[in-house]
Amino acid sequence: MKKQSIKVLAFVAFTGITVSSCTLLKDLEYDVEPCPLEMHGDSVAVTVNITFPEKSINKKASAEITPMLGETALKPVTFMGEKATGNGNVIAYKPGGKYTYTDVVAYKPAMENTELMITGTVSKAGKVKDEIDPIEICKGTIVTPLLVEKSGQVILANDQFERVTPQTSEATINYLKGKSNVRSSELKDEDITSTQEWLAAAETNPKIDIKSINITGHASPEGEVADNSELSDNRATSSKEAMMKIAEKAENTKASGEIYSTSGSGEDFPGFEKVLNADTEMDADDKALVLRVIKMNSSPEQREVELRNMRATFTYLDKNIFPLLRRSEIVTSYDLTGFSDEEMKNYSVSNSDTLNLEELLFCATLYEDLNEKLRVYKIAEGRYADDYRPSNNVGAVLYMQNKISEAKAKFEKANGIKDNKISKNNLGAVAIVEGDREKAWNLLNQAGSSSETSYNKGVLNIQDGNYGDAVSNLGSDASYNKALAQLLNGNASAAVSTIDNSVDKESAQGYYLKAIAAARQDQLNEVVNNLKSAIAKDGSYKAKALKDMEFASYAANAAFTAIVK
């Protein structure tokens, strides 16, 4: 509590009597909360509890008090005795009174170690009689929020690489009308010979795992429905037997046993419609009429009757369309295992064209070295200019390398290719480094709800002075900024625990933050030990600690001064 004295500006009243200032204003008491002051969100709030003891202000006097924070004048406040005229806060003469003064000013670097002074004047009957003798009521400002690490977290766009992918191989065996035997000529068709070659290669390829061979027999939509149903079943069965012989010739043991399944579809009207639509020779009006007949008649028998009634059209169908429907479709399903990690890394160096986009994006994640990551992402960017992910990821690695302007250009390029939340987050992280908090907030509010975006908002929360929000947004992972937020939010012990579980456990800034936490818990030994460690790693912390108001209470302590002086 500071008490106010008065510097006398002696004056002669009209009565000729000299009046001492002590009869006008005396013995005021000032209590600053907190002291030292604290900077939060770019500003300093000043709260002063002023106590007017009994008979401390003359009944006809008025006083204008102006706090000064260094060279910065705060808003003045006027107090009046109970018989004074004018505007101001009236203080009773005999009981005195109390007043809580508040103001907020923009923070300036000089405020860290400047004094909060009380100045002003005392008047009577509208004339200045005395000048308040300047008195220091507090010194310095805690600026710990400025320790925030002004860097955000960027997001690498994910690849869609799958090591094992389901694949299919297809072949067709065609049949004569009403027949279900496999002709030798069919086994010489290109799709069948290719299937045999593929089976031979698959036998020795450990990356191919045949899962099933499904064979569906079909019949064309003419004749008896029951007969066609049986015919399609028989065609599926004969095709299975043919495929088993083909696999045997290929010496493939994977295409044997229980992996085969057969089924007959009966009359293949879906296939009929598909083949008809693909035909380019048939008259368009005739084709449209046939399609209407198919759609308007749900009964296969009725469809056939209606089609036969169109004699010329039916003749064309029988010659050009129906033969294509008399078939078995053979679908071999298998799992294909892609390149191994080492194969991809080797190809990325020797023959990157071998790798597709998803493989390149995945390959980059196999490297810890940022330069190698960057190399692979740049290959992807050069080959796949229409996908935003490579450019975004190039930018993310550049950001990690602290090449902020280059990273920014890549993020802008990526977002230009496709407006996306990932690049918006990353541009927000750039804005944090650039110090443009308004822009950062705007971008991050468009960036969704990823953990990285939340962390970046937490960094801004610290700078805005919203420490509770910062603790929440910075997430559960231990980080320097999370510890700082906890400290600023009043939980020094949690801050120490967070630092000790973070990568900053033994960094200079980590030790310095733990020294501040120790000071807030009045733990002298921990203050000394952590400051020693911080200074040993970074000598600049010696000068910083000497003027840091977090350690103001230790200014006269020998153990403290031995470290910082």
C-alpha cells in the first residue's frame, strides 16, 4: 500500500492567509492489483484501489489524479470534497472513502520495466492550488504471454494408397444356339489365351492371391424359358471345366479347389438391352421399338412373342444380337499386393514414373528426412498438376523447414487447384508466423475441426489473452505452448508436468518456463536450477531473467542474483 504526499505550491488567498496543501489532500493510500501489472492480449489493464482516510480531502477541494505508466498517461479521475463544486467523485470529509480506478492501455515494450506513477493537481474554488507529488505505486509489467511460440501446425494431405487392392480378370466363352459344349475354337480366342498366360505368371507371383473364380452362364431371349434356364446352368458348368483345364495347362495351383462358383442367369434380357444399345448398325427407330417392348413387357414369354411379331427386326436380332448373349462370363477375383516400402523408395530415385500418385504420396511418408520428403512430393507435384495434394504437401515440408514465404506460395497454389480445408489451415499457420492474427482467425474458421486447426487457434488464444480457450484448443498432446497456456491460466504445476512430457523438456525455453512456474509457486531452488539450465543452453536468458518481472520478488536474493548478474 503506497501513501500519497503533497508537494506545496504555496499561494496567498484573497484573505491574505497562506494555505498549506496538507489541508486540502493528504495521506491517500494506493493498492495496485496485480502488481507487477500484467500484459494480456496486447494490452495492460490497470486497477488501483484508492483509500481516502478520515479527513483526507478538504470539503471544498477537488483533486485530479492522473496515473502515468512510464510516458503513457492513463485516463484522469477527479475527486471532490463534499462541499466542492463541479463534477467528480464526491468523498465525504469525516469518514473518507474508497474508489477503484481502472483503465486499459495498449502495451508498449517499454512498459515491461517502467513505473506506474500517480500525478495530478489539487484545486479549490476552481483554481489549482497544489501539485500532487509524483509517487511510484507499482513497477513493471509481466509480459509472459510474449513467450508464446508463434508457429502453427500444418497438415499433410493424406494419400489413398492401399497396399493390397482387389482386382478382377475377365474372359468370355461363347456358345452356339441351344448348345452348352465348349468349342475348341473358343479356347483359342485372345481373352482365353491371355487368361492362361496370366495364370501361368500368377503362379510364381507372390503378390497375386486368387480369391475366387465366378462363372455365370447366359442364354439368349428366345425359346422356352425353362430350357434356357437349364441351358445357362450347363454353360456355366462347361466353362468351369474348361477353366480348370486351362489352369492345369498353366500349372497354376492357385486356380483350383473350392474357389470356383457357377450360376445360370437364364434368358439374359439385361445383357440384351446392353448389347442392343451398343449396336450401331440397326435402324434407330427399330431399336427404339425393341427397347420399348422389353420395358413394357415384364413376362419373358410375352417379350419373345412381341419380338417375333416384328419379323425383319427379329431376323436382325437373331443374326447379330442373340449370338453375343449365348455365353459364359468368367470373372477371376484376386488380391494384388503393391510395391514394398523399399521398392517404392528405390523407384522414387531410379524410376519415379513407375509410381502412381497415391504411391508417391505414400512413399514420401516413409522418409524422416525432410529433404527426402520434399524430393518425392515435388515429383508428385510435377506429374499430377491437377491434384492439390502434392502442392499442399510440398508447402507443408517447406513450412517445417521454416521457409515460410515459399510454403505460403505452395499453399495458395494448392487452394487454387481446389478450395480445401487443409490448405486453409496451412495458410492460417503462415498468418500466425507473419503476425496477422485477424487473417489467421479468418482462415482457421474456414478450415474445419482438425487437431492441427484447433492447436493453431490455441496459439491465437494465447496472443488474444484467452487462456482457458487456449488450454482447451491446444489439445491433449504435451507441447510448450500448452504448458504456457496452463501457466497463464493459473495452473503452474500442470505447466511443469506438460513441459516435462514434451520435446521441450530439456530445451532452453522449456527450462525458462519451468523457472517462471517455480517462481509463481515460490520454489526458490527450482527457480535457480531451471534458470541455470536455461542460461547454460542459451546465454540470452540471463539478461531476460534480470528484467523479467516474474522474478521481481527475488531481485534481492543472493542465489538468484548470482545467476543473472
